[in-house]
Amino acid sequence: MAASAEVLSQAFTLGYTYTRSTGPIVGQFLTSLRNRKMVGIKASDGKVLMPPVEFDPVSAAALTEFVDLPDSGVVKTWCWVSHPRKAHPSDKPFAWAMIQLDGADTPMLHWVDAGEEVAMSTGMRVKVRWAEETKGLMGDVNGFVPDAMALLGDLKPNDATDTITGMEAPIYLTYNFTAGKATAQYLHSIKKGQLVGQRCPNCRNVYIPPRGSCAACGVPTVEEVVLGNKATVESFTIVYIPIPGNPIKPPYVIANLVLDGANLSFLHLLSECKNEDVRIGMRVEAVWKPEEEWGYAMENIRYFKPIDEPDMAFSEIGKLIDEGK
């Protein structure tokens, strides 16, 4: 292996969409938005809070009295966004604003489509521009517009009658990952069909994938160790819940595997066996994709499959025979 390898970099998107319960107060608020209505909630001191909250900010008592509000109000303060980003609600310049609806005592944060910055001012009157199709989300308010701006005519009503009790909440993060020296060398080896770890010069632990340093000793790991395709199951789990975007259909087995010649495990998929037959100590072997499909990823190994060898005792998993120690 060369002393240095080309640095590898790739964009990744990390995300998950989960369903959260809304509770009775937020649920009623979202249901009202779906019906193109604005509602606040009355606090113990008589103030109308918008958006509605579940508990009184002064006494902490539960709040239940909703108040119908008009879909117009006043801009209390604002800031102009000249260059919208991908995650912003508009691809044109717009204003974030604190808007106090008529009849409410607290302002809410939303965006204003004023066209240009000179059209914005503190104290200006604005009104809701409702989405053509409502879903029971804050996006049903498709921004506010100046009071004098004409809006579309009659919008098609939402025929749903149930009260919203849950909502999907997607959280996604896109980032750029740049592999360090040790990881880049490892990925170059994977692309050639080799599994190469690194040995700690102190404790002699072999890391696969290598990290460039020993987590136990805190020293750099430089010596490379070419490992084979055979491994032992150290632990495993049977996955029954589908994961969005994952082409593998449950149930399937994910296992912590210790390659022969290493003593630290990594995660991979097990296949070509019944899930109920998987056990700790089972001997397995890598099944590689065709060479023309190899890239800079552990996915070059399609999965690990059982082999006809005796199980390894749990106490022996990960123990190394290192004559160089």
C-alpha cells in the first residue's frame, strides 16, 4: 500500500421521517389550518395567545378555551431575505416577520411575500395567503401578503372531518464527508477487493475499518494488515421494522462481525440462512458483488453467509495470534 492515497469526498444526506403525536391543542390548531381558519387560545389573564400553547405561561395551568381569529394582522418587526436558501419557504426574496393577528395579544413568526424590500414596513397590514390544497400543517399558510394585494378567488375546501392527532416530521441533513488518510487507504483497498485493517503498535489491536489511531492507547496506527473474507458473529439483531429508503425488506439480520485476524467488529448484513438459525459464534464468509460493480464502499460486499465450520466459543472471538508482539 502506498504511503498516501487520494483523498475521497462525497455528499451524503442523513435523514428520517417520523410521525409525532400532536396532542389536543396543537391538533386542533392544525385542524383549523386545514379548514383555512386561524385560532388562538385564551390564557388565565385573558390574553389570546397565537399560536395556541398547551399550558398557561404564567400559572402553568392547562389551557382549553380556543378563540377564533381573523386571518389578517400587523407586522411588528421584520427582516428581509435577499438570497433565499433551498430550505426557505420561497425561492424569491421575502421577509421573515413577527405578525400579530387582529384579536391576538402575541405575535407569530411567518413569512411575507411583499415583492420587494421597499414594500415592507413595521406596522403594515398583512393577510394570510392560503395554500390551494391544505393538509393540516403550518404550510397551509402560504405566506402573508400586503393587505392591498389581490388573492385568488374561492379555494377548494378540504373535505376531511377528523381531528388531526399526528403529523409526519421529516428531519434531513445534507453534508459533505471527506475521508481522512486512513479511511481513504481503506476505501482504495475495498475497491480492489481487499479488506485491510491497521494494527496498534502498543496493544496490537487490529482495527477494521481503520481509524488512523488506536481508541484505547491514543497512538497512531500505521502498520497495515491484510485480512481475509472469513469472520465470526459476535452479536446480531433481527430487524422487523422497515427503514425508509432501505431496499432490504424485513425481517433480516444485521450482525457485528469480527474478521479473522482482527479483534474489533463491524456491522454487516447476513443472508443465505434462516434468521432463527443465526447465533453468536457462527462462522461466516463475505459474498462480494461482481468486480465491475466495486466502488469505494463496504457495499462491495453484498452480505456475509454461513460456512461449514464449527462455531467459535464466545470467549475466543476477537482474540489474536500475533507473533510480532
